[in-house]
Amino acid sequence: MFDIDRWREIFQSISKNKLRSVMSGFTVAFAILLFTLLFGIVSGLSNSFKDAFADDAQNSMFVRVWKTTKPYKGLQTGRRIQLKNNDFDYVKDEYDGKIELLTARVNRNVNISYKNNQDNYSLRAVHPDHQFLEKTIIDEGRYINQRDLKEKAKVIVIGRLVKEDLFGEKPALWKRVNVNGISYQIIGIFSDEGGDNEERMTYMPITTAQMIYGNNDEINSINIGYNPDLSLDEAIAFGNKLERDLRKKLNIHPDDQSALRVQNMAEANKGVGSFMLALYFIVIFIGSGTLVAGIIGISNIMIFVIKERTKEFGIRKALGAQPSSIVGMVVQESVLITTIAGYLGLSLGTYILSQIGDSLEDYFITNPSVSPGIVIGATVVLILSGLIAGYVPAKRAAKIKPIVALRAD
């Protein structure tokens, strides 16, 4: 394998037969290039789906209500459905074993001011579990806790951009701000992968908001983090049962989708998973066809090469060369060309994906790339194919008697 004389002969053979070597390498390089581009694009689609759901926990459910569109049990159409604390407690008690995280939400728009700086922001009044359902990242201080809820504390957690708006580079933690005319203490500053809109949010205890803004027990929505041990099908069944039970409790027609809706991330995850699986199968099918075409191309070229060099092999055998040395030289040459061409195809494909990646975001393809393991596996398949493609005809040619080989046209 490391015989310098053999490698010298291999490079001499390649240099004397440039066209043949380029044709062999092009077949391999094109197969790997196309394989890389296909998998890179599918990977980009997968990244886009992940980014779309990056802001929320993957095991989330959202219970939202609006107005009825169908009469039910003597109740008229257009009745506004209002969730309350007892609905939150019902969900908490009834489905305790299937729920990992749970929070209610009250949404408001508020004006927040600090000294001469002020602006309008979205406020979410929540329970402590909301931090994990929303994937809120606490940069300074802490999030809302159970003690805040119990004491109905006038505390607030602000987003990174809210802090920049009101305080600039100055510290904001533990300072007091004016929220719609009421003083609140900042107990935490957060960032969020959801982007600028999420980082201009503010959070306070839901009990505080219910006391100050209406003195009631009304809530806008319920967010649930189902038990991650549930399979997607079990989570979907749980969401459907929850929706049916809440419709019954709130006297909503079973088919009134407008009045109450449980948005289940399990359904979205299952749909995305099925779509991506189908897409990968299509790409594997096309990619396999490309690899097969590359294998056939290598085989055909190597058969032609061996036939072309039959007389050369006859001379080598007449001079005392062993059949194994002839076979080894041909196989090494085939593997060398395949390896170099495969690497060039992989490098070119990766370079193209890196250059066009940003322009593909308009087509819902984010950061297209390909797993090195997949491409290396495809390259290994081609290298093995090149080995076989060189070995089989070389073995046959090496068995020919020198006198017969020398007479070959």
C-alpha cells in the first residue's frame, strides 16, 4: 500500500491518461455534489421548522377562547366565552398526571416609565411555569415565583429591549418603574429566542394583575406543558379530550371551533415530522439514484481502462510481475481517483450551500447544511464501489496469460 514505486506508477498512469482520469473523477464528484446539495436543502427546511417553534416548548398546548358561532342549550350565538380561575384549577386538578407545566395568562397593554423615559409595552400576567413554556432566559435577577403570587406582589420582569429603552446602559435590576401610574419593582431582566417582539414584553404575577386591573378572576388563556413522557399520539389524544371536556364545562357546542380551541404542538410536531420523513425518503431515493449512476459510471470507465491496459498487463506479467501487484495497482488508482473526486464534490457542495444559504431564506430554507456523517457515508460507498469496479476487471485481466494479453488489440 505504501510502496513508493507503485505510487509513482499510479501517478504516471493518471498523468498519461488525463481524460480518462477526469471522466472517472467527474462521475464521482458530480454524484457527491448533487447528494450534498439535496441533503443541504432538506436540512435547511428542517432548520426553518425548528426556528418557527423555537420560541415555545415543544410540549406546549394553548387553550384560547372567543365568541360562539353556534347556539347551544338555549344559549345564543355570539356569546363571549370567558375563562376564569376555576377553569384553570379544573385543568390543574383533572389532568394532574398528564401535565408537567401550567400557567394562565392575562394580556394587557401598559405604559411604563422611568424618570424621563417611557413607552408602551405588552404585559403578560402569568404563573411561574410560564418561564419554561415560553423558554424565557433570565439574564439578571429572577422570574416570578409562588410567593409573588400569594402576596400579589407589585413586581415585574422586563425584557432586554425594555431595559435598553428605559435605562440604556445603566443598571435596571431592583429599580422601581411606573406602570400605568402604579410603582413596580424590577426583579428580573430576560432575553428570548423569539426575537425583538418577545424581548419587549413584561411579566408580572397574574394575581397582581387580576387585583389591580379589574379586581376579578378572569384569564385570557391557559398554557399547558404536557408530560414529555407522552408519545405524540397520546399527547394529541390528551389535547382532544381536554378540548371536549372544556366545551362541555363552558356550555359550548361540540363543533364550535371559534368559541374554544386547543392548539396542540404535538399535532404540529407530528405533521412536521411526517413531512420531513417523506422529504428525506424522496431525497434518499434521488440521492441513491445519483450514487447508483456514479457507481455505474465508475464501473464502465474502469472496464474500459482495464481493457485498454491489457497489453500493458501482459508485458508486466512477462517481466515477472505477480497478478496481485497488478490488481493492487489498479485498485489503488481507482480508490485514489474516487477519494479525491468525492472530496472535491463534497467541498464544492458545501461551498455552494454556504454561498447561497442567505438567499434561500425567502424560500423557507434556513442555514442549509449537510451532516458530515451522511456525505462521508456516501463517499465511502462510492470509494468501495470504485474499489470493486477496479478489482473485478483487474482480477480478470491479471489471469490472462502474457502471450494472450500481448496479442490483444
